[in-house]
Amino acid sequence: MDVRNKIVIITGASSGIGLATAKLLAKQGAKLTLVSRSKEKLVELSKEIPASFAIPADMTKSSDIKHMIEETKKHFGRIDILINNAGQGYDASIEKTNIDTIRYIFDLDVAGPLIAMQQVIPLMRNQGGGVIINISSGTALMHLPNMGVYAALKRALAIISLTAREELKKDHIAVSVVYPYMTLTDFDDNTIKDPIIETEGYEGGNRVPPDTAEYIAQKILEAIESGDSEVFAHDWMGKQ
Ligand SMILES: NC(=O)c1ccc[n+]([C@@H]2O[C@H](COP(=O)([O-])OP(=O)(O)OC[C@H]3O[C@@H](n4cnc5c(N)ncnc54)[C@H](OP(=O)(O)O)[C@@H]3O)[C@@H](O)[C@H]2O)c1
């Protein structure tokens, strides 16, 4: 889909990949609903981005997600593209993984995007189509020590997305998964950390230097424009 004049909801727009993507899509002529919990950051950002609309929402709360969709529909009259980007990491060995933290990360990284999809699907179907982009992670394709739960939840999001893609083909709704690799954002600082296992000599996650958020934003634009099912930060990631 060409993004010019399209109505886009982007979650996690206050920082990192979401912020870079919001700026890139605005430059390409899209009209944006900017979503995250930080109201002040969003209001400042919406002053910078013409025709944008800021909605503070906690993506672990279904009432906030429904409100974000309803307000966007009211404000712009339609929704063409949903980008489920808000997310948080969790580092812990399997032995020390905290079950309550799993539940929180599940709510944010899996249930939130799923609820947002469920809200936009009927709207997109009535409009004759749309695009949904879900941001997974390269870790979902690997077995990295201390990232088991985060990787499993990001893989769950990918499987949900690819299944929805098959289910929604007939409605002309293209669902795609983007897999960032290590990206220079606040992600690591924001990752919840419990005791980890020391892994001597293990280099599974350190193949190439980290990417910039702007580089991943280009990959997200590529996914929207191509409608490809899966877009990887690097080609080798799809050949794991
Ligand atoms: N950076 C990496 O190395 C990397 C690698 C693979 C995948 N990813 C994925 O890429 C996505 C973006 O991450 P990032 O690197 O840009 O991280 P980031 O800089 O920490 O940004 C995370 C964004 O999500 C928002 N957010 C967090 N919790 C939220 C909640 N409960 N409700 C609504 N918004 C929430 C944050 O805004 P507020 O705090 O204002 O709510 C922020 O805008 C995530 O899904 C992440 O899992 C990142």
C-alpha cells in the first residue's frame, strides 16, 4: 500500500523504532495517530508532525485500546494501517522467570496487538481493505539464553499475525510481521531483568552490529509498501 494520505495508528510512537517510523511515514505523507503512555511526549511530537493526533493509551488495557481505535475513527473517519510496535523485553533464565512478569509481557507484547487487530479488522473489512504490521523480534527465530519467554511471546505474535494473514486475505487486509534485530533504542534500558544464566563463549545474538531505529523504520515502510508476509532486518535472519 502507498502510505500517502493514509490513516496510520502507530503504537509506541514516543521512542525508538516507533518514533523513527512515525517521522518517516509522516514525511511520506501519511496521517498519524500517535500512541504510547507518555502524554507529554506525544503532545510534543504531534506539534512536530503535521496532521497527527496524539492518544495516550496503555496497550495492556483493553479499554484504552478500544478508545484509541474509536477516537482515531472519529478524528480521521477511517483507519488504513495499524502498526503494533509498543513492546517491552524481559531477560531472565527459564529457572528464574517470574510468572507475574510473563503475564505482564504477554499482555503488552501479545494480547495488546491482538485486541487492536480485533478492533480494526471489521473497520478495514467495511472499508474494503487495510494493512496490519506487527513488530516481532529476531529473538523469536533463535534460542538465546535468558530471552526464552520474550522470544516465545514474540514468536506467538508472529504466528498469530501469519494466521490472521491467511484468514483475512479474502478481505484484502494484508497482515505482515517485521523482525528487528538488535536496534539502538531505549529497549535494553526498559527491558525487565531477573537473574540470568552466564553463558561462557555463547555468541548466538552477536552476529552483526546493532541497527539504528531509522533503518528499522525503513523496513516497516517496506513491509507496508510490499505487503510481504515477513520482513527481516537482515536476510540471514529468515534463514535460521
Ligand atoms: N530495540 C531492539 O533491539 C528490538 C529488537 C527486536 C524487537 N524490538 C521490538 O521493537 C518494538 C519497539 O521497541 P524499541 O526498541 O523502540 O523500544 P523502546 O525505545 O523502549 O520503545 C518502546 C515503546 O513502547 C511504548 N510502550 C511501552 N509499554 C507500553 C504500554 N504498556 N502501553 C503503550 N505503549 C507502551 C513506549 O512508550 P511509553 O513508555 O511512553 O508508553 C515506547 O514508545 C518493541 O515491540 C520491541 O519488542 C526491539
